[in-house]
Amino acid sequence: MTTIAQACADVLRESDPLTKVRRARAVARAWRRGTLAHEFDTAMPDAPGRPARPELLPPNRMPKRGRGGSEKGRIALLHALAHIEFAAIDLAFDAAGRFGAQFPRTFVDDWISVGADEAMHFAVLHRRLRTLGSGYGELPAHAGLWEAAEETAHDAMARLAVVPMVLEARGLDVTPETVARFKAGGDEASARILHRIYTDEIRHVGFGAKWFGYLAAGQDIDPAEQWRMLVRRHFRGVVKPPLNDSARATAGLTRDFYAPLADMEPEQAQAERL
Ligand SMILES: [Fe+2]
Ligand SMILES: [Fe+2]
């Protein structure tokens, strides 16, 4: 019987985007049917498979995107989001395969279902780009989305603190404004897709908060304080407004976690990390 760790590693190693999507969905189906063993006999690869295109550029070399008013701007924005969803497939399967042994079986259930969502998000955005005459790979994309995974590869608690509870939570903060921008540009179809993704992402942040809380309870430590310590140590950005307090709270990520970080001036947050 194939193990869940082998299946996750196979998804990670796949470099062709649509094959990765198919593989991700097949693993999620097999896991739900119980045809994968709950065993962690395989190490996750250090870096996931990536296609030859898009060209990956450091953030400071990315072309300016504008505000998404023109069709060209909207395509650039959808492409950037597709790239984030593509990386999110790997992040979910890496979480399940790398850290699953430290948790009850339901941890794998949760992150495999997240991986299936991310594959669907990517596929829908790619299809939308195709309809608009583009497609994933046609524009350059951000290098460095795997950095957070590398930075936290050794520590499940740090991974949960940074990936779902900072990066995916950031998506909740900015998406309502992006949906409004697509609507204002007359692109209802893209707006609907982004709204659907938004509701799924609330669930993903919720899984992060839930499993972070599970680890904190096991160690008898204050979860909010521990979270801030890990974020300062492992996340190089700042937690800054706008903050979608209601969506964050729905996911179980309450203000007592992040308000003390968000209230700091960037320089002060920087100083605390040194
Ligand atoms: Fe997603
Ligand atoms: Fe997500």
C-alpha cells in the first residue's frame, strides 16, 4: 500500500502544473477512500517541482502591476494569484507529509483537503486566464514563495504560525478589496472566483489556528505569546493593516494574537527581531 508520505512527496516533486493538479486531486480522493497508509516513511523534497515557465523574478524586479483597472492589469493580478495558489498546493501537501506523524490522523485529513482546495483554486484561475487570452506561465512571477516553507521546515509550530496564520490570513485581509476592484472593472466572473477562494481560505486559516492551538495546549504555553515569538523569529515581513478582523476571528485567529504585532511601527518590529 502506498503511504500518505509517498503520495505527498509525489505531488511535491511534480513540476507540470496541470499534472500536479491532477495528482493532488487523486491523492485527496485516495486518502478519503482509505487506500493510502497513515505512515510517514518518506522525507519531503527540499524544494518542489517547478515548471520552466513562469520565469521567477525577485520581488524588486517584478513589473509594476497597477491597480487592476485595465484588462491587462486584471490578467497580471489573476496571474499573480494563480502563482500563489500553485505554491499553496505544495505547502499543503508538504504540511501533511512532513508533519503528519506529530499529530492525530485528522491533521492529515485537514491539510489534504486544503491541498485539494488549492489545486482547484489554481485550476479555476488558470482557466480564467485562458478565457482572457493568457494562462499560467505567460507572465513572470514572484520567486521566493517557498522561503517560508524552508524557514519552518524543522518545526511544525513555526510552519503553522507563519504559513496559514500569517500568509494565508494576509489573503483574507486583501481579498475583499480585490473582489471589489474586479467588480468595479466589470469582471464579475473573476470576482466570483475570488470570492469562492476567499471563503475556502477562511477554512484554511482555521485549520492553522486549530492545530497551532493543539500544539500549544500540549506544551502548556500561552498560544498568542508563542505565536508572536515564532512570527518575529521566522517571518521577515510585518503584520500590518488593513486587517480583516471578522474573517480572521471566524477562523479562530483573534486580535489578542496579532494586535500587539500590528500596532508596532515597522522599525520597532524590525528592532525586536534583531
Ligand atoms: Fe487557495
Ligand atoms: Fe489556502
